[in-house]
Amino acid sequence: MIPRWAAAASAALIVFVSATVPVWAMDASPSPDVLVVGGTPAGVAAAVAAARRGETVELVAQRPVLGGVLTDAMMDQWDLNMTPRGTASVEGGIFREIYAALGDSFTPDDAARVLGNLVAAEPRIRVVTGAAPIGVVTAAATGLERRVESVTFAGLHDRPMFSVAAPFVIDATDDGDVAALAGARYDLGRQDTGRDTLMQPVTLMFTLTGVSWPSVERSYRKQRFGPGGATDRRAWGYGTLMKRYWPLSDDVVVRDLNFGHEDGGSVTVNAIDVLGIDAVQPGDLERARRISEDETPRLVAFLRANVPGFENARIGRYAGAIYVRETRHFIGIERLTSDDIWSGKIPADTIGLSSYPLDLHPVTANDRPAYAPVRHVYGVPFGTLVPRDFENLILASPAISASHIASGSARVIPTTIEEGEAAGAAAAQAQLHHLTFLEVATSLPQIAALRDDLRDHGAIFAPDARDDVALGR
């Protein structure tokens, strides 16, 4: 777990890696214009956006391939930002490029290839894999603000530690690891509700072999299974059926099912929610894996007996990483709320549109859906990406400044991709005009210039007929 304590030395605030190894002891690598931390889809978008605008970028990823949950956690479908009728996208830019290459569903290898090609096409991006952030040096800036001076990384697999200094730092890790190390303020889980710090559940995805997909596709009946459906690539819903399923563990909830049909015939399963997991604690994630692997045979037996096409299903493989929906929510200079989403608010500093329903998975076994699964097109404010009290640090991840409820919508990958693109574009703009992220965020002319730039690169800001561009489905 990232330590939440720090020690000050002269003008710099030093966050220690351990009791004996301070970050200032590490050798620094050459300084890029922009440091992007996190090999997530948002991190890729941030690096590509900055590089396309002429910046040199160092992209540091913990895993050996880029893609985050798309490659590590086996997430093989998009939670799309569509019009309320679900007929067209309200999102353009880099996400549209990725979607055009991957389509509605895809394999982890597909995702790694497409994201890798995007980065490889930009010679200004230097990629470092197999490294995790473990320390941050900050210094006093103007007023109460601080500035991130450098980030130190632990090289995995016996690689040495190293530090990177850059004028602008984009934290694209799903949990906001760099911002936490820097001392930025945050809530955990639903802490903003005043109840506790419990988080949405985590899920270990897995594959099945031996499934007859034609039977799955033609057998879905809403009268029998509840709202949902099936296509040649995916099936979802089954909520009515799953009311009859009794989990093996009290820590497990299975409210519905999501299946992905891979080209090789395997079927991915996103279904088992594990409750009570603090996903910033490695030990909790290990416990979630054990609970999930114990639960999977019971669920598969239920599918064999109750879902046409699964009569001969067998467990294939488990994802390499747990799919985490929620951890930290940082305190930004703005905050996205459920009221903003439900009312369809599109503020003046919107950097992209989102519309995914307020999809809150149960925090406890007794939780019931609090919001109808309907879409309201809303704007993601630039100020939610900028942590309060930091001038050169920006977020692009589920950890942006959003309430626990609002994160049920804003956490989805397409939205984090547009956040990444905006962060990369803002870094280039700030570099060009010798500004900070805070100065961009608090200046209407600068926000207008950022939006013009993003619009020139395909971003959508108005959910009307002119911008309601079909995805070609």
C-alpha cells in the first residue's frame, strides 16, 4: 500500500519509499516535456495527444503491455457513451480511433495491438514498462499550491529504481497512485456520503470453453431472463434468472451476467462481484481472487443447468488482474456529482461528453439499485481532472474528482480515454504558454482554447444532430 505520510526537507516535500530509502537517492532519467504514469487506455490517450502536439513524452507502465483492464483484467467490451436512445455515440477524438480498430468487443491481444500501434506511431513517446511509482518529490509553488518535481519508480523483475522529472505530470493510473504519493487529498469509496469507506465490488473475469454460442444468441427471452439481449459477439442481462442463484460465499453477489464471444470460440464471463474489498490493498485483491476462484465452479454449474448453450461449458482461464471499479476519489478544483449527471449538466469547461448510466454495483449484499438504467448526456468538467493544491499534476482515470455515486457513470473506460486526451492536450497548451494546469482550469480564454483544440481533433461538446455521429452499427 502507498504510505500516507511524508517528511519535509528544506523546500521540498519528500515522500519516502520506505523507512530507509528516500526518493532523492535515485538517479533521474532525462527530462521529457510530459510524464504520463499508467499504461491504461487513458494513459495511452494522454501520451498520444501530447505527442501529436509536439511534446516529448515518457509513458511509464507497470505491466509489460499497454492496455490496463482491457489487457490485464480481460475487459473485452465497451461501456459506451451513447445518445439516450442508444443509437449513436456522443464521443469522438482518440476514443473513436480506438473503437474503429476494435469494434464493440475484442480480445486482450487485440487491445494490446491497437493501443501499442497508436503509441508506436508517435516517435516523441518513450515507453518504459515494468515499473511502478513508489515515491514523489514535491516543492512549494505559488500560494498554497505545490509542484511535482519528480516521480520515482521501482523497476520490477530486478530492474533498478529510477526517477523522472518533467514540467507536467499526468497520473493515468486507475487508483491515482501518483497523486496519492504526492499528498493530494482524496476520499475512499463512498466516504463522501458520510457512511464509511466501502467501495464498489471487484470482479475476477474468466473464460469458458465448450459453449454453443448460436444457442446463446437465439435463446435469449426477456420474459424468462429479464432485460438484456444477445448478439453474435456478446450477451448481457439475465437478472431475473440470477435471482435464483445462491452464492457459495456471503461476500459474493451475482446480480446479472455479461458474456463476450471471442473469435476462437471462448466466452468471457463478467459476473462475480466480491464485496468488502479495499482494492488499494494487495492482500485484499489476493483474497478477492481466492473467493472468486472458489465461487466460479458453482456459477458454471448453475449456467450449465439453466442457460441454453452452456450445457458443456468448462472453465478455461482466469484474468491476470482483478477488475476494480472504485478506489480513490481525489478532491479537485471542481467535483462531478450525481445531480450533474442526472440533470445533464454541460458546463463551460466540458472536455468531453459522457452518458453511461449511474451504474453502481452493490457495496453491501443488501444494496438495491438507486437509479434507473437510463442515459443522460452530461459534460466532464476539466476542473475535475485537476487535484486541488497542485499546479502541474492532472488525473485521467476513475479517480478524478467525482462523488461515489457519480463515479458509477464516470468510471467507464471511454470516459477516461477522453480525460486522457484532454490532459495531454492541456499539457501541450500549458507548455506553449508557460502556464500551469491550475491557470488553464481557471481561465475562460484558456479553457476556450483547449476546447477549440480538442474539437479540431474530433471531440464532441454538443449532443445535437450535428454532433450525433453514428458509430456505424
